[in-house]
Amino acid sequence: MAKTNPGRFFEDYRIGEVIHHAVPRTVGAGERALYHALYPARHALYSSDEFAKGCGLPESPLDDLAAFHVVFGKTVPDVSLNAVANLGYAEGRWLRPVYAGDTLHSASEVIGLKQNSNGKTGVVYVRTTGTNQRGEPVMDYVRWVMVRKNDLEAPAPEVVVPELNAVIPAEDLVIPEGLDFSRYDFQLAGEPHRWGDYEIGEVIDHVDGVTIEEAEHMIATRLWQNTAKVHFDATFRPDGQRLIYGGHVISMARALSFNGLANAQMIVGLNGGAHANPCFSGLTVKAWSEVLDKAETEVPGVGLVRLRLVATSDGSVGAVKGEDGKYLSGVLLDLDYWAVMPV
């Protein structure tokens, strides 16, 4: 009996199957420190216990995307170890903050399958839920990934493509218990711009850029215990290049967005996202955002802003797709999310 895990292939998945992922992870201050070392992350709520306490939280939580990466990383050996690419996200919600000392678990339900026309790969859709040591859900999201087939003669499964909401209604978002921006300190946060200063349709060029380094990417991907072969094994792709983990690009773009969106403090919803083009070492990531929508809440001092975050490798701003409806070659990431912001 083989003792090693070759990973699952497309033909190994079944609709309705629930996969409980191995190796729970206890997170601490080390994850936060490394996250801030790997990305230019500076949002005050995730940087300072005292700032977080001033906003009604017991302490500074782990960055929302760091929590996402840990939950995501647990799923890789069972979902995307043999992936060609991670394709997209939808219906993501952060349900409660993650604090130092919390232990995170992940479980995924297979909700969709579609074999590609080449017969060599297929798309697997899963809904993943991350829970803490008390069994409380901390986040859930849908993602879909292109996975290789091992047995090319295996019959194609019945096509099931889930119907997913394009946008999470604002009333379905969860704002952390106790959060209160009525005494928000804009000077300490880094920018004076509040919820009312942003207009729907406004485009913000975040100006700064970061060149992706192979070593930093591999450290980050190992930090999240993401074991996908395509990120580490240069022989796994025909072109001999290691693909940069898509979450690395998300975190880089989100960190760059601080310049112009310093007060978009917490991500509470992920409406959708696509890794439009592959990212490789040596590319310089820049980012811009568009304000898509705004919503009021009953939480003191807290508003919601819906943002489109676009990461590029060519520094372009504004254009995302060409006349043919396909993403432009310089677009790496197209992400649609909700964040909380002081009013």
C-alpha cells in the first residue's frame, strides 16, 4: 500500500462530497509579523492593538487575507495539489475575526464539476468553510480550480456548474461584534478620507509597485502551507516556470491599495475574483481600485464600500478587458470585495 499522497485528480471528485482537510493551524503574532514583512501591509486595525481597542475590538486581529490564506492552504492537498490554475472566487464572507491563539480548521464541499473539451483537465467547484477551535465559522467562500486528469479514459461526470451570486447583498455581510468607528483616529490611520469622501465610479491609482521575487513568494506560500506543485516544482509546467500563488498577488495588491484606501480597514465580503493572467517572478505588480457601491450600516460610525481591486503587470489604469471581452494581457487580478470604512 502506497504511503505517499499523489493528490486528487479531476476524476476523483464527486458532487456533494465533503472533505475535512488535515492539519489544523494555530496562528499567532508570528503570522502577522511575517505577513507584514512579505507585503507592504499597513492598515492600522491589523497593525496596532491599541488602535483596534479604540475601534471596539479586544485586540488587533490577524489580517483578513492572512486568515484566508491559512484556511485556503489547508484545502490545497485535497483540492488543488494537481491544479493547473486557480480560476476564481465568489460568495466569500468573513464571519468573525481571527485572533492570536485561534486554531483554524477547513472543510470543503464539492458543488460543481465540468470536464474541459480537451479531456485532459476539468474544473472543480468547492465551497470551503474555515472554523476556529470552538467550531465557530470564521469565513466561507466558493472557489473553482482547473485540475488535471490522471486517467484520460475516465468518463466525464455530469456537468454541474453552481449558480453563484454576483454580489453579496450588504445586509448579508457580518460586521465584527463590538466594532465601533465613532471615535476613529484618522491621523493614526494614515489618511483623512472617510466613507462620504468616496464616489461611486471613482477610480484610484495606488501609484506604488512591487517587483515579485521568487524567494519571497515561496516563503509566503510555505507560510500558508500551500503545497500546490505548480508553485514550487519548475518541472510541473511545460515552460519551466513556477507560477506565483494567486493569493500572493491578492495580498500584494490589497497592501498597495493602502495608498488611497487606508481607511478601508477590514474586508468582510468577497463578491468575485479572477486571476486574469498568470504571474511569474520578475513582474512588477501595481494596483488600482474602482468604487462600485456603498452602503450604510446600523453599526456606530461604520459604512460599507464595495471596491474593485485590479492588479496589473504593466501599470495600466482603468482598462480591464479588450473589445473581445477577454482580459488584457497586463491584468493579473480582478477582485470585487466589500470593506468597512469610517463614515
